[in-house]
Amino acid sequence: MPYYSSLTDSEWETIEPILHEILPKNNRTRPCNWTKREILDGIFYQLKNGCNWQDLPKDLPPYSTVYWHYKQWRSQGVIK
């Protein structure tokens, strides 16, 4: 279910190649259950609505996952 804060397909096509360049390489042993687009949609939802992280809609990734990525990307300068 898209929200007003969700990325459109054209926005995602613009952002996706940039993410591959600016995100640090990950040495994970198993793939993430959520796409970067879904995680960004969760971050944008929280930033647009100003809700608590725990109040993210249930059709977005779990708030703990979204918040963890937000903290990591913010500390690495990906999000300012």
C-alpha cells in the first residue's frame, strides 16, 4: 500500500544507482528480508509524519529494522 511519503518508480530509478555508490559494502552472510526501497519508504514515512518509530504501519518493515538502518546510514553520512 503506497503512502504519500513512498517513493514512486521514477524516484526509485533515480535513487537506486546512487545508493549502490554511497552505501557501504555489506559483508552479511544472509540476505536482508527487506529491500532498500522498503526501508527508505519506512524512513520517509516516519520523517514525513513525525510518528514514533514503533508506530510505523505494519505493511512497512519492522520499526527496529527501519530505525537500525536509519541510524547506520545517518552515522555514515548517507542521510543528513
